[in-house]
Amino acid sequence: MSREERKPIVSSPSSSTCSSGDDEVHPVVRRRSARDTELAGHQKDAGCCDPTSTPHRFLALLFMCLLGFGSYFCYDNPGALQDVFQKELQLSSTEFTLIYSIYSWPNIVLCFVGGFLIDRVFGIRMGTIIYMLIVLVGQLIFATGGVLGHFWLMILGRFVFGIGAESLAVAQNSYAVLWFKGKEINMVFGLQLSVARFGSTVNFWIMQPLYGYVSKSYSGYKGLGVALFLASSTCVMSLICTLILGWMDKRAERILKRNNNPGGELAKLSDIVTFKLDFWMVSVVCVAYYVAIFPFVALGQAFFVSKFHMTPDEANTVNSIVYLISAIASPLFGFVIDKVGRNVTWVFCATISTLLGHFLLTFTQLDPYIGMSIMGLSYSMLAASLWPLVSLIVPEYQLGTAYGFCQSVQNLGLAVVTIAAGIIVDSSGGSHFWLQIFFMFFLLVSLLATCAIWAYNRKHQGNLNMSPAQRATYHTSIAMQCPHVNRRPLLGNYVQ
């Protein structure tokens, strides 16, 4: 340390120590650096610029939610324009579902690796920016394929899009735990889902009218490509939010002197073999539940047109109900679950009610809005209660790897089931009856996995189905038994 650096920093005359006479000491005044000023401001000011304040953290949450808006909006572009894709590009149901399945195939491996890269190589900020750029590039390639009428180029674009989008979801989950692990985490996951699914809902609302407007100037597949180019503007918006959030997180890390790995452990790909049965069962639920939702929505337009004799616009409206309700209900369910806990019980109820929704749509002629509304509420309930379980099971330094693995196995299921769904519809002459039975089978698998989570947690006296008060007592007990192990949330120490 230099002599200059050892000299005291004096911010006011009153801070100096003076003596009388000739021996009076005159302290050397050094100019404050920007960092000194920022740290001093942090200590004095508890306003919105303080990273530990509620307004600041929820401002970060706003950008955290919006960074996934563009990818969710563009993901379901084909679902909103299913009739246009099949007509203008002359696609069968099996070929159409390839647009969705090709999105999932690379993420069987890359999503897991993407989470590991966040933990070990890129860090959360750089990793999020890289994945968002990949999403934007993929959507632009997809739109270019539409303008040129080259289906193979569109498939390539979806492949690239998928590489970034699912790893982006891993980064988004990691950001949520980083800033909000504690009593707010369920609500935060709910809000993230809300904004993401609002993006999907807006897509179903506007893509048909947008294509109708564009097709007045560009006919055929060129109009489709132009509409997809316009949709990519949402990814540009999300990229801007990603950059802002990265700056906010870097600033918070500097001011709080945050250490996201107090124990010094390093994440390794081999960590996955150390995860316990409850984590594996959570992964099974991730696969079995979501394959009964996403492929159903992807093929939903044709289902509602054929069974309920709707127009494509009417079918899109009812098909978007799941996402619309989840956009509203997810943060509400998250807030309630933060208050009452019992995450495993909520997952169980969500699976049962989703099964009921599929049953009503398949075996009755009730207004489809009823079945879809039940599914929307159930989907919101599950998402707000399931994903936070991962942060209760694995330590923080492994969260990227754990969430990446969940996304990977989910994409494996989606890739296989989406192709199988298209084959089932084609082989059934356009009927969706056996496809619905197929989806209900997976919901039963999800139900069994949830029961396994409950049984394992009960046997080992875990905290997955505890109330918030019980969890607080549980973590206090663990901390007293193992004081050298620090698994506290990175900003959770500052949550009021």
C-alpha cells in the first residue's frame, strides 16, 4: 500500500482531530473516488438507489421479467399462425410440429451445459447477454427463412433460437434466486411467469391481425416472413433489458461486496450425480407436466377448429386463455404460496386440476373456456410452486447447473412428445382424441412423481412442504449444526 493510500479520507472539518499550538495536525485531504462516493451514498441513503431496498430490487425484477418477454412472444409465433404456416409452406401436422421439436432438441444437452457455464465460466451477467443475443439471431434467421420461403432455413433459425432461449430461462431463474431467495421467491417466480406468458398471450392476440395487415402488401410466404421480422422487435427490447439488469447487478455486487460462493466450492458437471431423489422427481414433474401443456397449445388451434367448429381467430383466442390466466394468476399464487408454504401440496393440486381440464375438453361438449380456464389456473399454481423447490434442494453455487438440468430433461420430453403428437394427429385423420389421452397419461406420471417427492421429503424430514415459519426454524437448526456452511441467499440477508 502506498503512503498516499494510507492517508485518511476527510469528508468534513469536524472529522479531523486537532490539538492546540504549534503541534496542530493538519490531515491530508484526498479526493473521493466515484466508488467511495457510491459506498457512502449507499450507507446514508436507503432510497431506490440502494440495492438492498425494496424499490430497487423490484425495479431489477421488472427488467428480470422483461428479459424473457421476447423469447416467449416469438416461441409461439408458429402456434398463432398455424393455419398460415401449413397453407403457405404446405406443411403436414408432423412437419409443423418439427418447428417446435427442433427448438427442444439442442437443449437436451446445451441447456444443462448452459447452466454450468453460468456457474463456472461466463457468470450470470455475461451469460444472460450471450444467450439473449443468440435468441435474437435465431429469430432473425427464422424470419429470413419465411421471407425466402425456405423451410430448412426456418428450421435452422428455430434451432439457434432454442439454443439461446432455454439457457436464457436458466439465467432468469438464477437471477431470481440471487436477488430474492427467501420469503418472496415464490411470488417472484410467479411474476416472471406472468410476464413471460403475457408475451405468449399477446402473440396469440396480435400475430393473426398483424399477418393480415402485412399480407396486403406482401403475399404468400413473404408476408409470413415480414410478420416474423416485426415480431423480432420484442427480442430487441428484451436485449436492452438484459443490458440494464446486468449493469444493476454489477453495481449491487460492488456496493454490497457480495460473495456468491462463501464456501469456495466450484460447480462441476459431475455435481449432478450428487443430487438426491427429490431433485430427480422434480425433474420428472418438469417433463411430465409441461409436455401436457406446451404441445397441446402448439396444436390447439386445429383442435378447437375441428372439435368446437371455431374459426382460426376464435381458436387462437381460446387457445391463449391458458397463458392469459397464468399472466394474471401466477404472481397471485406466488404471493399466497410465500405466505402459506406447502409447495408440494400445491404441485399435487395443480396436477389434479390440469387433469380435470383435459378431461372436460376431451369427453364433454362444455364451453372450452371452462376447461382452458381450469388449465390456466392450474398451470399458474404449478409454476409458482414447483420451480422454487430447486432452490430448496441444491446449494446456491450449483443452482445454474440444477436449473439447467431441469430445462434439459424438459426439452428432451418436449422434443419427443411434440413429434409424437404430430404423428398421432396425422395417423388419426386429424382427430385429437388419442392425443388427449396421450397428454392425460403424462399428467398421471407427474402425479406419481409428486407423491414420490412428498414421501421422500417426509421420510427425510425435509423442508419442501413446510410453512414459512417451519422453514425458518429448520434453517436456523441447520445453521447451528453446521455454522461453517453458508448457503444463505446472496441478497436474502438484506430482505426486510
